[in-house]
Amino acid sequence: FDGWSEVEIHENDFDRALIALKEGMKYAKRANPMLHSQLAKKCEATKKYLEARDSEPRKSEQICLSLIEVGDDLCVPLGHIYALLIDSYCRAHQYEAAYEQFQC
């Protein structure tokens, strides 16, 4: 069970990792309630990251900033979150610039 609490995703397959975390939570619920709580936090952070990845740029920025505030106790490496944040920021401002250009 302790292995599940140390999970950090180093690949881009967060969907499968989320399934594995949920499976770990199922077994930890009875065996180790404290570990279950840790896994629940990691699972929630991974869900938020997936939501940010699939959201429009402004919403993605907000979600990424909230994940960064949580800190290092996540399953998703902070580098992935920062990369998504930068990409979302660039896309949001690119859309704004294009919108302003067509407004003239």
C-alpha cells in the first residue's frame, strides 16, 4: 500500500494513472484509512489536471494555478502543470490578439 502513496506520474498517460489510483484507494480504504486519504488527494489533483488539459485556455490557467498552490504533494509533476499553464496562457493571449486584430 505504501507504494501507492509514493506514486508520481512520469508519463503522459494520466487517464490510466487515475484508474490505478482509484484501484489503490479501493484497497486502502479498509486496510489503511490514512493512506486512503492521501490517495484521494492525489486522485483529485489528477482529475483536476485532466480537466485543465481538456478545458479552454482561461479555465485551464485557473486550474493550473490552483494545483500549483497545492504544492509537491501531487501525483502530477509540477513541471507538467507549469508546462500546461504556459501553453494555456499563450493560447489565451493568442486568441485575444486575434480577436483584437479582427475588431479593428
